[in-house]
Amino acid sequence: MVFLFQLSPHANIRYREAQVKLGQSELACLLLGLGMHAEVTPCTVGGVPFLRFEADALTDQQLSALSMHSAALMICEEQNGLLRPLEKVSHAYLPEDLAEVLKYKGKTSAVFTRMMMNCALSASDFFGKDEVLTVLDPMCGRGTTCFVALQQGMNAAGVDIDNRDLKECVTYFERYLQYHRMKHKLDQSSRTVRKHAVPTAVYTIADTKEHYRAGDTRTLSLYLGDTGWTGELCRKSPAHLLVADLPYGVQHAPQDGKRTESFIQVMKRALPQWRNAVRKGGAVALSFNTLTLKKPDLVQLLSEAGFTPLTQAPYDDFQHFVEQAVTRDFVVARKD
């Protein structure tokens, strides 16, 4: 049978130009994760971009998993030259506006973040499992990755050293909860890591009041601390997936503010900690600017930290142009 995925047009023209390539790779990752070895090819129907592949009739589980695709507007099967829409499965747990409303310069696209999350999930041992997963962003900034994970019904955890960014993340989330009148609980505390106090905020929420009362909840955990402490902060609750958009510059300030480190130095000390924060069989997806960090260098750093980078197709080419100073790519790796 022939199946076609219509791609949803993206508001950002630069991302839209790369969407067919990225969507093709993402769909191939999802198919591979399901054990379906199908070739994905781009095509147009009535001048509209689609992705095409051939496979046996999709099971309910396969259709549900493929419905996670970040850019899929409609899924169809071809019958006698005509397209028959299939019932796309929604995985939304919270409203889509959660990851979209907060705007700021340099914000990573929520669609791109969801694509990275899907590619990492497809490479993990947890794809298709009936359990609530946890997504960790060890450089969370103002929380886009965390909000995408929550919107999809996962637990989320974020670590960042910038008090201003985390404060804005918290302020936005609290206003969001109030606006949507979502029942929730906030637990604030302080963790001691390497003689440093790490302020911690844990939000417990649910999509409905009934689920909240029944204990069917999700959590957002935020830590104000150095990313090099991530493994210690998350030791009791390691994540299934780690997804991060690495800084696009070449310098990064450590917590004490007395010196600067090269980004390579930051990654060398952070990646082993990140590995400790991920469950066995889990996966990571790290996006980066190829103009300031070379892919072979990142692959080598991941390998040295004990990860297994996936360098073969369809995980081998997500590179795309963002702006004059940024050409973005991302790497997926497993913790075996």
C-alpha cells in the first residue's frame, strides 16, 4: 500500500524551506523505530508537499506512532489514484499554545524541538511503550523543550545556570496555568550539590481536574545550577530522553563567573554528567551550529562520554540553514 503524509506549512520561511528534508528524515526515523524498512520520498500532490512510502496496511499502533510526526498535517493512503485520509491520532496532553506563546530572540522552534524529541524517541528502547516518559533539557533556557514535552504528555526536567531565563520560564508557566485554570501544585526546595545550593521548583499538573484528583499527573522540574551537575541533580529520577539545543556561540560562562570556558571544555565536563542523567536504553538529541561546533567533534565527544552516536541513515543528515551566522544540525545518540 502507498501512504502519503501532507506537511503542515511552517510560519518561518527559512524552516519551511528545509521542512521537506527534515520531515523526510524524521518519518524515516519513526518507521525504522517501528521496524518498518520503507523508503520515504518527497512528492507533490496538487502543488502541495507530501512524503510518500510503501508498506503493508498500518496497524493501530503503527498509525498512532506515525501520527507523532512533528509536521504531519494529514495522513492518507492511496487507493486507485485517490487519497483516503486516515484518522490521525492526537498525542496532545495540554493545549498547543503552551510551547508557542512565549516569544523571545533566539527561541528554538517548538516544531523543530518536537522533531528532535521524536527522532531521539525512535532510537530509544522506549518507543511505543505504554508508560509516561521523562524528557530532560540540561541547558533549558526559557523552557521550550520542557513545554513541548509537557504538551505531549511527558514529564519534563530542565537545568540552567541563568537565573533570568529560568525566572522568565517560571513566570510564563505560572501565568499559563492561571489562564487555563489548571489545578497544580508547586514544591520549592534547595538541593546541595558540590557545596552549592541549587534552587529547585517542581510543578505537578494534570490535563483535567479529575485526573489530578486521581493522581494521574505530570511534573515539570526546574533546577537553577550548572549543567555539569545534571547527573547528580537527576540521579534519583533519570530521564528516558535528553534533548537540548546547544548554544550557538563559542563561549559559555561557568557558574562562578570568574572565568570563561570554551564550548568544547563545557561539553567535555557536561556530557558524562548528562549520560548519568539518562536511563539505559535512552537516547539524546543535541542540535548545534555547524559554524561554531563541527559535527565530527560532537560525535567524538559523545563517544568519549560513553554514548553511542547514530551516524548512519536516517540519522545522518539533519543539517539546514537558519540564518547567516547559523547552519543547524543535530546528532542522535543512545545510552546502551
